[in-house]
Amino acid sequence: MEEQRPRAVQLSKGVNAVCQTHAMSSDKEEVMGLLVGYMRDDCLAIVDCIQLPRNEKHPDRVEIASEQLVEAMEEVEGMKRWWPPSLPEPRLVGWYHSHPHITVLPSAVDV
């Protein structure tokens, strides 16, 4: 079964605030996190985020270790215990990271 592509993305105000606060927490090095959400009809709803600790020595890079990804997936699995049954199950749907002192556009490393 082919996965449905969203025609719209809905980012909750709370997640937006957390991501922005995280991004502004350091002007010396990049930070990153994962986005949690679900698809409903043709809209991707982003409803939570998981901030990740840095493990990269270079301040202008962020990377996620395999162990961090596994832990994040386990955290999302744990959310399913209290998740409202009326909503599609949560899953990791994306990631974010900051670019202190450079453009907001993706860098050559990002793509």
C-alpha cells in the first residue's frame, strides 16, 4: 500500500513554540529534534517533538545516532498507551534543526 502524501501540514502552536525555543537555546551550535504526528485525510498533523542531545563535535552540524532514533521510536510507541483512540496512531514524521548565523534554507550538507 502506497503511503499517502500530505496536501497540507498542520503544526501545533505548542510544538512550534518548543522548536523555536530549542533552536534559540544556542547561537553557537546547531540543535535538532524529531517531529511526531499523524496523517488524517490529506493533512499531516504535527503534535509533538522530541529534542535530541548533540553528539556531533562540529558546531555547524547535527547528526542522530542509531541509538537515539531507536529511543525516539520507543518514546512514540509509549505515547500509544494514552493516545486518544479517535486519532490515527502517532509516528515519527520528520525532523528539524537550527542554522545559527546562516540562512534558513537547507545547506549542501542538509540535502
